[in-house]
Amino acid sequence: MTILTLNKKELEKIIGKITPEVEHKISMFGTPVESVTEEEFSVDITANHPDLLSMSGFSRAILRFLGKKTGIREYNVEKGEKNYKVTI
């Protein structure tokens, strides 16, 4: 298991205020809260979730779990200057 320590203020800018209720929901997500200080927020990440080992990955998943950002993210793709063909 890995302890992910994030800057609390940066995380709160993304997901909102971290209240005891939000901490409980984060634990329900399967990432038990290890510690919370004024500056840091630490959670336990299991080995089968390497996608949660960064600020962007963890906040993306928690926002969806909390129901703040739902649905599939859409990306705009612009046509390139040349026609390229990719064969895999």
C-alpha cells in the first residue's frame, strides 16, 4: 500500500472544502484517510489503483465519486495540417 500525500489547499481548490463528511466519503471510496493537517492530506492507495497516485488522478476520481463532475470527459480534436495514417 502507498501513502499519497497531497497539498491540502491545492486539493481543496479542486474538490472543495474537506469536511469530516468528505473525509468519510473518501474512505468509502476505498482510500482510507491516513492524516489531515493544515497543509497536507494523506490517503492510503492500494496497489491496484496506480491511476490515483497523483493530484490529477485522485481529484478526478473523487470528483466523480462525490457526484460533482459526472459523465465522460470530452476532448476536442482538431484536424492536423497533414493527413497522417497510424497503423497499429
